[in-house]
Amino acid sequence: MGQDGDRASERAAIERRIDSWLQALRNKDVDALMAHYAPDLLVYNLAPPMRSQGHAIPRQAWKDWFASFDGPIGYELRDLRISHSYDVAFTTSVNHIWGLRKDGEGVEMWIRVTVGLCKIDGQWMATHEHVSVPFDMNTTKALFDQAP
């Protein structure tokens, strides 16, 4: 396979990995979701702490978040961009999330996500995940309703 074929093959592998991650999220399957993350994962998430390393905090955050929803979680990636070499990649997307909380409150929000991946033992693994939202510069209020 030539260089272009190798690049296309790696991109397809990354896309399959993203699809698998999405399926795990939509199924609220914490174990399947965490299988996409490298052991030394570094996370900059919306919820505290400011940063976390490893699986413990993200695993608990996913459990708590899933448990807060009554029924399915809608999750869609928009404007997905993938940049990669043979063993390092990053993705960016604007993600749409919706669902119904256990307290009856409807949720609909937009977030920005950047994921750094490394190919480890032949598998694309997320080593860094950064989630953010824009905010109003005058009020410092997060703007979850900013659709692309």
C-alpha cells in the first residue's frame, strides 16, 4: 500500500474509533467508553477539577453524567476534522447534546471538543481530551446554546 493508501487506512481507523466511542456514549456504557482512553489520559473538562490525569475522575464523571439522564442521550458530532500522521492524531468537533434529566429538565447544548490520540499497540487511544464552551465576555456566563 502506498503512502496515500496508508493515510486513508489510518484515517478510516480513527473514524471507526470515533464511531465506537459515540456508540459507547449513546449506550451509556462506561467500561466501553473508558476503553478508548489511554491509561495516562489528560482531561480538561467542563466540570471541575481544572484538569485530571488517568481514568479515575473521568470514569466517575461519566457514571454521574449518565445517571443524571432519564432515557437516552442524544449526541452528534458536527464539523469533525481529523489531522493525523502514522501514530499521532487530533480531532476537533462541535458537538450537540440533548436529552431529558431525571428531574424532568430538558437539556440541549453545544460544546467544543478537541481530542489528541496516539496509536498504542496498534490501537488509536485518546491521550488528551479538551471540552469547552464559548462564554459571554461581559458576564462570564457560559453559552451552551451557541450552535455552529
